[in-house]
Amino acid sequence: MIPAGAIPLDDRGLLLGDGLFETLLAVDGVVPHLAAHLDRMTASSDVLGLPFDRGDAERAIREASPAEGRFAIRLTLTAGSGGRGLDRPAAPVLRLFAAAAPSAVVTTPASAIIATTRRNEGSPASRLKTLSYLDNVLARAEAKAAGADEAVMLNNRGELACAGAANLFWVAGGRLFTPRLDCGVLAGITRGRLMALHDVEAVAVGPEVLDNAEAVLLTNSLIGVRPVSRLGSRAFAEHPLVARLQAQLA
């Protein structure tokens, strides 16, 4: 690994999105669920065929985490510099670095739309946090243009997948549901924690199921559990199960 500095113009992460990232929460220098994040990046690196040094990653995260305050830590791994074209060098020298940005606690529910930008469930990248995140960028831009906070994304089969920057859950008949990973879903850290605490049915279904949902909620490492107050024209009232989940996963 070589440390970050000025990223050269031949970096494969910059040119081709060839690399990975993780977003972690740091509170007063403590990084909760660090091992789970490193486990995911290790597994993702194996999928992409990139060598990954867990010890280097942990040091970069800890060095980037301020001693006081609440911060989002972005860990970035690029495939390093390479020649022109798609093929990597035979022995890539990766770049690994971390940076911190203030992250306030989110206390308000989210408004959302269903985006027209689709998730490509057939691509291995749909289940990884790669540096090529343009579909999510476009979906979030759709939401912002519509005056919403988030975008619910469907896959190419028309099934529910995720939000632009969060996993998706809903309550129907008093039960919790979430899209299956093969719908093009990232195995979120908070998603996994929620599913370890509660009986959740992972399903492949279209967005029409949300018409009869009692509640919709989003999860990620920075927001924890965030209820959705409005999805398109549909409003959702506060739900006691969502409130319990917020308390449990705070």
C-alpha cells in the first residue's frame, strides 16, 4: 500500500472507478462495528481481485478519527496506477486512505420518491461499495429535484432494491420486510444488525407492496434507523416498531 497524497492522473479509481470505499461512524474517536466494516471490505476486495491489508485499513481509520465529536469516516481503496486501458498491472500497488467529515445526528424522518434510475442486479458491483457509484448519485439527484431527501431504487426486474445511500425496510401486517441481496442490494452493516435482532423476511417484490405498508424505514451506519414520513404522495404516520428499532440501533 502507498499512502494518500495527491492522487495521480493515472489512478484507476479516478479513471475507471476501480476500487472500493466504506463509510463508518466515529464518535469521540470510537468507531463502532469496525470489524464488520473491515470484514465487508475484505470480502469485497476478494470479489474485485484486489489485495487488501486489514491492518493498514484499521490504522488509517483510527488516524482519521478525531478524538472529539461525531464524524463520518470515508475509507477509500483504489487499484492504484495502471497503464492505459482496462487491464490492471500484473502487480497493482493500491492506494488506501481515510478522511473525516462532520456528521450530525439525523432526527427528522425522510421524504422519498421512487427513482427512475435502476439498480443493475446482474452486476457484482451492485452488492459492493465500489468507487463507481454514479447510479446512486443520479437517483439521489432525482430525489433532490423532486424536493425529497432520498430515492428508492428498483432493479432492472422492477423489484425493490434499496435507497440511494441506505438499505430499505418496511412493515406490513406487523412484520418486517427487506429486499433480498440478489435484488442488487448492498449487505449493509446496520441492515445486518437489524436482521440479527428481529425476524425480517427478505423478499423480491415490486414497489406496489409499499402501497399497503404500515411504515417504511431506511438504515445505514450514519443514520441508524430513519423512518420515511412520505413516499411520493403517500404519507406514513409514526410507528411503534420503528421507534423501538431506532432505540435499539442508536
